[in-house]
Amino acid sequence: MKRQKPVAVSGPLLLGIEGGGTRTSVRLVDGQGSILARFQTGPAVLSLLTDRELQWHLKDIAGRLPHWPQAVGVGLAGARTAADQERLRRAVARVWPNVPCVATNDLETALAAAPALKKPIPRVLVLSGTGSCCFGRTPDGRTAKVGGRGHVIGDRGSACDIGLRALRTVMADLDHRGRLGALGAAMLNALMFNEPDELIPWSVHAPKTEIANLAITVFAVAGKGDALAKKILSDSAVTLAADACACANQLVPMGTPVEFIFNGGVLLSNPGFMRQVTRQIRSCWPQAQVTPLKVPSVAGAVELARQEAERMNAGSQAGGSRTVPQESTFALPGCLADLAVLAQSPTEQRNPKSLKLDHLSLGAGIELMLSEDAQIPAAILAEKRSISQVVAQVAKVFEKGGRLFYAGAGTSGRLGVLDASEIPPTFRAPREQVQGIIAGGRQALWSAVEGAEDDLLAGAMAIQHRELGADDVLIGIASSGRTPFVWGAIHEANQRGAYTVLLSFNPAMRGAVGRLKDKSWKPQVMITPNVGPEVLTGSTRLKSGTATKLVLNIITTLAMTKVGKVISNLMVDLNPSNVKLRDRAVRILSELTGCTKERAREALNESGWLVKDAYEKLK
């Protein structure tokens, strides 16, 4: 990439970048607002880009600019959390080093594009394009968001929503009347289908954009007076307005003046639909001011760059990513965030026995790894008292109908999910009784999710969404002890009265936690086995991972035993869901009661294959 040189102008050169699922818009302006460069490039949804792809996307933009910017404002779809925005800011800093940057999402840039009011009031962006979302901000920085959850479970009042409504309505109309009306015929024509039934296989695999394109047909047919099409648009306007008002109501009480800013092609390109939405908003929010956005939202990215440049000139903090106050005020205490504590962790030390790992024969390598693993049981046994406390509490919680949660990132998170998934078939326990929470969610089970473990707020929000309470236990699993996602989960669980535990393989964390002044961060029990350095330095999927599985095995097995799920050493509440497990159930019942296998099978059939019930009948 050719590096552009700064150019002498009156005022800073401001670069705005706004990206979404369809395209990325770029605008470079000078201090007087004159546009020096303006173009569009490919889509950019942060959650769908790897770090390498994001880097090349930004480098491509940089290579097309005539001048080096002096401040950057960038908003990408998917950059919702503080960790997302920090990841984006770092990527920008690698392309334009030492250039002040505001890194945020495309909703913030759209809000910033709206003209300033003489007297600031709360604003709600009402966005309806391919998808939809309502995003609000108060003058003091509080935010709220409604919708924007994709075309399957969200995006009400969007082009996708209108297209889906049209498909369902047309097919219902066909079923009820036995023929297609004007809307159905127009949709077949738009999709080049000959028969209505061709819509069925197409709809199963149709891309989001193709579904959204049906909205064009709906608007066209409605314009000719078709009742079905007009009803679809009317219903869509009602739901979009309801989301907008709900967003406003999360910020301020009803009756407070709020400016609703309209953006997106569905609203701005269809004046009749925009009027419908406006009427609906004003009917439920009489103090509403409605403002269609008259400039592209990339202008908002430029405005954010301008504000950052002005802050820099005023001596404000350089290069910080812009985050909402709720995120910026929620920070990990210094004694937990201290990297010196991480450096003390045995998991980060080099193992002197494996310094020549790359030169060992395969046989010697196997012996080394197994000899290191052999140290794990003794290290766990040294934590027997803490583990016993946790087992007793988990059993107590189970007896009350409470739940056990694991929270972790990477290997730690996957092991928590694994243990939780093994409980229902082993002990015939409901799926919700033991639950695993992994940073980054489902995708992180099989691939790394950038920045997920560093997202403190996401850990707290995961606990909030699972609705932990005083009858629940949370075990945070963090090999090094300092994973922000895990600490966010512990903090929120403490706030909700849950019993909290930290499982870590860094004994130095005990000292760090002991220095905490705010008790809301303190786990009630700490389990910190010292398994020593890993054979492969820092690879906590090895001894730390093995030790994690052993500890979780102990906790759930003994807790389930204490609540009556085990008789002798037999699983009397297993779920015999396949041939192997049914055979095991027969053998368990036969061994417990001394009856023949035939009688055991008969008793199990009579009890609906509930082993414990059959045992009670036969014993």
C-alpha cells in the first residue's frame, strides 16, 4: 500500500467509513467540509470478518485515498460491544498509525449524521432497509436498542419482514380462495416462477436479499390499490413504529420530547410508508419530532472524526474508541486486570522438562506428557476443602430446584459446555439444571471468536440473560485467572445473589482477589490447583484442561450422588435413550435387586424405562 503524505489544508482532513451488509461507504473531507474523495466498496460486517480480512478491507480503502487523514470515524455493522469496537480501533491504528480514531457501529454513525438541534433531546434512529433496527441515545449518553436481530427472529418493518409477510399472506390467500390475487401473480413474475408451489423449496433456501427484494413488488402492487399489499404495509408500519416507541420508552418516560430519525431505503424511498410510520409513532408518542435523514450515514462517521479531532485539539485523550457510558464505566478492577498477576501464573511459565520438546523422540514425548499429567491429581487433592464446599453447595442448590452454571472462554468454556451436556443423559436431569456459557457463544465451540474472552460486559450480560438468582451457583473457569468475560459473569452473578466460584490454575489470583475492596467482584470460593507449567508453554488445553475436566467431573458426580441420583456406584437415573443404555439399565436393575434380566426388562417396560421407579418397585 502506498503511504499518502499529509497535505497542507485549513483544518484537519477527516475520513469517514460506514460499512454494512451491502456496501462500505467512504468519504474524505477537509476542514471546510469540501469532499476530497467519495466512493463505495464491498460489504463490511465486523462479526463476519477475520482480523486479516478486516485489515485488507481497510488497506484497500487507504490505497484509494488521495491524502493521509488526520482523524478517522468508522462505524461498521456488528461492532456492538466495547471489545468489538476496540478490535476495530486496533485495525484502524495498524493502517493509519497515530491517527485519532472513533470506532463504533453503523447505528451511531447514522445518528451522528442527523443535523444538530439547538436544544439537545433524546434521539431514536428508526432504520428500515434490508433489515431494521431502532437505536436511541440521550444527551447524557445512555443508549437503548430494539430489533436488529436478523430476518428470522427480528427486523420488523424491514424489507425482509415485508417480503416474508407477503409470502405467507399470498399462500394463505391461495389456500382460502383457491387462486392467486394480484400480489401473488406479481411475486411469481418477479421470481420468474410458473407455479405457486415453486415458492416452497425456494423459500427454504432463499438468501436474505432475495426475500427483501420482494418488498419492491409489494410496494408496487399496493400503489395500484391491492388490498392485500396495502394491509401488509400497514401492519409492517405498525410494528416498526411500536419498536421505535419501545426504544424511546427505554430511555425516557412517555410524554418526553424525542426526535425520531428515519433512515434506510424502505422509509426514505417510500413516502407513503414513511407517512404511515410517522402517524403511528405520533399516535403513541405525542411529543415526537420526526426527521428523515437527508444525508448518507457516512456523513455521521465524518462528524465523529471531526469531534475526535476537536477533542484532540482541546487536549483530550488520544485515540480512544468511543463506547457507550454503560460499557466504559464497567471496568475490571486493577488488581484483577494486572498483567503481573498473569505473569505469575504457572500456565505462563516455561516447563524446564520440555525445553527440548521439539527434539524428543515420539516415545520420549509420550512419557513426558503422561508424567506431567500424573501430577494433576495431587494438585487437585490439595484443593479438597474448597472443592468439598462447592459440591455441598451445588447439592443443596439442586435439592431446591436451583441450577449450576459454568462460564469460561476457549478451552475452559468448551469444557464447561461439555460437562453440562453430559448431565442429562447420565442423571436424567433437565437440560437447564446444568448450563455452560462460553465467551463468543455457539460459534466459539468450534472456532475462535476474536476478542470474546476480553469482553467484560458480555460476561455480565450472559448471566443477566440466563436470569441467575439466589438459588443458583456459578463456577467461573479461567486457567490464568484473569479472563474478563469470566469476571464479568462473576460480578453479575454476585449482584444477583448467586453462589460464585472461581476455578483457576493460577494460585497468585488468591492474593489479587484478597486485595479487592469491592465485594461484588469476589467469588465466595476459589479453587486454584497448581498443576505447574504446561509441556507446551501457555497451552492451557493440556494440563489445565485435563485438570478442569477432573474438577468438573468431581463436582457434578458427587453432587448428583448426594441428591439420590446414584445407588451404590450405579446410575439409577440414567436416560436409556439407545440400545447400549437400555442394556445398561437392565444390568443395573438386575445387579441392584438380584432379579433376572428378563424380570428387570419387564419392570423397566412397566415403569416407562425409569430405572429408579423400577428399582423402587422391585427392591
